[in-house]
Amino acid sequence: MKNRIAALLLGTALTLAAGSLAFAQDKTVKIGSLSDQSGLYADLGGPGSTLAAQMAVEDSGLVAKGWKIDVISGDHQNKPDVGVAIAKQWFDVDKVDIIVDVPNSGVALAVNNVVKEKNGVYVNSGAATSDLTNAQCSPNTIHWTYDTYMLAHTTGQALVKAGGDTWFFLTADYAFGAALERDTTAVILANGGKVVGGVKHPLNTSDFSSFLLQAQSSKAKIIGLANAGGDTTNSIKQAAEFGIVKGGQKLAALLLFLTDVKAIGLETAQGLNFTETFYWDMNDDTRDFSKKFAARMKNGAPPTMVQAGVYSGVRHYLKALEALGGNPHDGLKVVDKMKSMPTDDPLFGKGEIQPNGRVLHSAYLFEVKKPSESKAPWDLYKLVGTVPGNQAFTPLDKSTCALLKK
């Protein structure tokens, strides 16, 4: 009897050891870059985000150590149902381990649920909604680059304190716009300001004339643009045609990207204040990476904040897998490891991942340069101020993430 028990125990031990060895030797990874590949967010994410993920793989050095890492891409077309279908296909059939990027908050929140269900890893750098680390937080999700809380508490707060105490919102009619207007309104009211009105516009619209006329007639000091990408560039260009800024009102570009400023042009965009967490010309490290990135982009553009976030998020993910000794293909285990390690990369510097999945790193308040101040095609920003990560993002005691109750 004793011999039978001993044999059973030995067999169990050998099975466990074999399982651990198999895990330690599993060095295969598949990364899915899910983005808007051809619509209004394609320039700020799209093919550039896929390139950023590939560069992160190359710079990790893991391939030279025997790892097999593939990067694939998908186009969610700014439709939640399309994003969900791709995510399920990736996990169920293509055996994707991690989904990255995902601009468009509506798509991002829908994919968030799929990743949790499939126990994958989700590092979002493209969506803005702060709900990803608050009401709809997930143990499988990390929100890397920016969010609506940060945008509201940097750009919004700075403008209110500078005297812009009456606001009218021009808001994209989906989850992102609603979250950005909500978070900015809270900041305006907390600082003694007032929202005098607002109007919602369809996503990816071309004619903002009726919306801008309402904003103009409101007499609000600040017209808050709670939109992004092509919607932001179109609204700013058309506002210039209406003479809104010359008439004394100020535009608040609550979310503005490098590619937006380039599309608008310095003549029209000069003087705009906005917040980002990355700019290509911050230091030698950001300039070095951006030069390599631009050389591989068809349009020669340096990375946007979103594309930089994809690179940094994938780098940290791969560091966690290496620390684990292999890929367990277990999203919860990998995300827990990522949270336990401080973030540190050449694009965002040192930071940390909070228990709710929010990455803390500095945010920067920028102003668009005048044409006379720009010395090169992509020399578009000047730095106005820096906000430390622990001041820019939602404090844990104000987060509504259920993970914090455990």
C-alpha cells in the first residue's frame, strides 16, 4: 500500500514538474494590434501602431533568445460589433495572447469584455475613456497612455484657471465624447466655472457649421472640443472659417494629436493648448526612437502619443513574460506580473501600474507653435508645463474600480 501511495505521489510530482517545464519552455507569443486602419483615427493609430508593436518586439531582444513572436493587425472600422468579432476570432482561432491599441472608446469597452471572458491580455493605448480603469475596469486590462480624467484635469483645469469660466461643448456622440465632456464638466464646476450649453455631433462628420453656429451664439468663453482625430481637425478648420477665435472665443482642443496639428497647419492651429503624455522632441531617447519610426512610415511621420503607447506597452508586456520564464498563456497571471514591475522605457520614462490597471506617468501641457517658431516639418509643439503622473490621473481613493475593493 505504501509503495502504491509513494508511486502515486511520484507520478503527480513528475506531472507537475513536466507542466512547469513546458511552461518555462513555451516562448511563443502572438500580438494583435486592433485599430482603425483607414478611418478618422488611422493616422494617430492604424498602421503606425502595428509598426510600433513590431519595433517593440525587435527592441526587446527576445527573438535572438529563441522566442517566436508574431504581430498581426485588424481594422475595427470604429464599430464595436466588428471589434468584438475580430477579438473573438483572434482568441478562439488565431490564438492571440494580447490585444493592443484599440482607439475608439466604444470599441475599446466592448473588446474589454471579450478579453476578460477569454482571459487574454489587453493593453489599451488608443481609447480615452477613463471608465476602463473605473466603472468597467478588468483584471486583464491595462490602460497605458492617457484618459479623459487626465485630459480634463490638465487642459480643462488650466483653461478655467486662466479665466475661461464659461464653456460650450462640441461633443462626439459616443462613449469617448460622453466621458470627456463628463470629466471636463466636473473640473469646470469644481473650479467655479459654468457650462452654458453643448451639442453632440455624429462620429466622422464633415460639416460642423450648424454645431459651430450654436457654439458661437452661446457667447461661451471656451468652446470645448470633446472629439478627436478627423473630427477635431475639421471642427477647428471650420471654426477658423467662421472667425470664432478672432471674435474672442477660445477653442479648447481637449484631445489633440501630432497628426491633427499637422493636418490643421500652424497658421490655424497656433496658440492651441492641449495635453499629451508623449512628444517626439522631448529628449534624446524620444528623438532617437522617433527618427527610426519615421524612417519606416510611408508619410515619414514621427509617432503619435497612441503609437508611442503601443510601443511602451508591448515592451513592458514582453519584459513580464521574460521575467516569468515563458508565456503561460494566462492573462491574469501575466497582467499581475506586469503590475508588480515598475514601468521604465525610453519614451515615457519611469512609472507604475496601479491595481486598477491605470499606468501613471507624467503628462505635458503643450502649446502649438507659431509658424515663425517652427524650424522643421514636425517641429510643432512648445512645452508649457509638466504634471506628475500621481497628479494627472484618477487617485485610487476616487476610482470606482471594483478590483480595489478586494
